[in-house]
Amino acid sequence: MKCFVTGASGFIGANLVHELVARGHTVKALVRRESDMRGTKGVEFEKVFGDVLDRDLLEKEMRGCDWCFHVAASYHLWLRDYKPMYAANVDGTRNVIEAAGATGCSRIVYTSTVGCIGLPKEQNGQIIPTDEATPVSGAQMSNHYKISKWQAEEVARGLAKNLPVVIVNPSAPIGPRDVKPTPTGQVIVDFLNRKMPAYLDTGLNWVHVRDVAIGHILAAEKGRIGERYILGNAEGNWTMKRALDTLQEITGLPAPKFQVPYFIALTAAHVDETISKMTGKAPKAPLAGVRMAKYKMWFNPAKAIRELGLPQTPPKQALSDAADWFRENGYVK
């Protein structure tokens, strides 16, 4: 298949390009001229320089493509002005999907997030992971990034009534080619550099980024139009403490022992953001991130495993592969 990919310079996008080419597909990727392309090193594909807001360019470059993967997103937990993020995430999603439909793509895979799925609730002292059918309350859309992605997913779901759109919701990917790195990747980098004296009592569904990339391809091959699929790991619902203890086991470095009370982290974030409003520099601990960390974001990927055949690399292997990649690429001092 000839595939059009947006967001190829990002963590998931770069791994997707590698997996597509490894499977014999050809790739045309939309990137900005200033994008850091280290994640796509060693793989051959055609680059198209532009922006998801350029509808004419999208239609021109998508002609002849069979599949479209819209992975690109503006991901910021703090900005002075959020309008560009809404434009990229919401208007950009509409542009990409409509252009893919207009040029005859047989499958359009839109990359959403588990932030658009209802949070787990505690029952009888246990946290029950949620799935694609779990409703989302307005209160869960607690920051501009999540609101923009929710609005974008609503656009995708609406367009799926007439176009071959499949939605995927990755959980917390980790692994190689995390160039920026992502917030989850930064946890590993900070651990390796001994810059994590304490941790918050939170939880994530940790999943290997390779499985997420393959999940995108499986969604194009087998996904039902209009459906959404959690790309996560059935054994990956771990607390932060368990993840850090596993990193200790993998690396031999000591895991932090002190758990920061939530109210202290929240107070520090308020102070940090107040300073940021004056300086214009992004806070080290955005309020949005601390507020999300209040919840254990545990999810059930059974639908993707059952319908798509989503791979299930053990979370420990994902952490190990991430640590190895960061070490080999100069992130550890």
C-alpha cells in the first residue's frame, strides 16, 4: 500500500514509518521543514514539507495514496496562547480526514488518545480499567490539550459516518525513537540521570511503542469503520512506583523512595505556572500534568487484542528497550 502519514517526526509517527516500510509499504510523510527527523533515521520514505492546515497541499499530496494515518498533534500542557493548538488538533484533523476522503483513501486511521476515554473507577477497593465504551464526563476534560483532542475525535467520529475512518487511542507508549522525549519518556530519562528524588502516586497503562505502531497498521487492515480501539497492554496497568521499581531491576540504579503528597505537588505547580506567566517560559511541572497524575489511567485493550490482534510486548521489555535507546543516543549524562 502507498501510505500518507502525518506526524512522522513524532514518537509514534516515526515508529509507524519504520513498521510500514518494514512490511513492504511505501510512505509519503508530511513534516515541517524544522522538524527533528532523528526518529526516522535509517528508513527510506518520501518527505512532503507543509502543515495540516494547508488543505490544498494535503489533497495534492494524498492523490494516489491507499491509506492515511493522521498521527500529527500539537501536544502542550501549558501555553500562553492555546489557539494554535486547537487549530492544529481540531481544524487539522478535519482537513486531513476530508482530504483523504476526497482523494479516495480506502482507510483513514486517526490517532486519538486514551484521554478521550472515561477514567477508571474504584469498586470494592479495586480500580477497574475502562474500555472504549466507557462514557466521558466533562470534568475529565481537565486541560486544553485533552479538550482539543476530544473535539478532534468528535470530528473524526462525525466524518466516519461517510468516510472509512478508524480511531485508535494509544495509552502511554514507551520505547525507542522518543526523540523529544515524551512525558513518559522523560520519566525514564530523569530516572537514568538520577534526577528523580521522589514520585507521585499515579498510574499509567504502559505499552511498547512498537505495539502501538503495529496497532495502527492492524487498524487499517482490520479495524471496523467508525470504531475506536485502545492501543495498550493488558498487563501494563502499573503504578508509577511499580514502573520505577522495574527500572531499578533493569538498570541497577536505585528507585526513589519518597512519595510526594498530591497537595504539595499541586501547590508547587500553581507557583510554577505563576512564574511562567511572568517569564513566558514553560513550567517544569504544569498544573495540567499534576492534575492528570491524580488519577490512575488504567485501561482495558481487550477489543484491540481480540479484533485487531494487537501485539502484547511485556511492559518490562518496553521499559528496557526505552532505557537502552536513551543510553545509546546520548540522553544519559
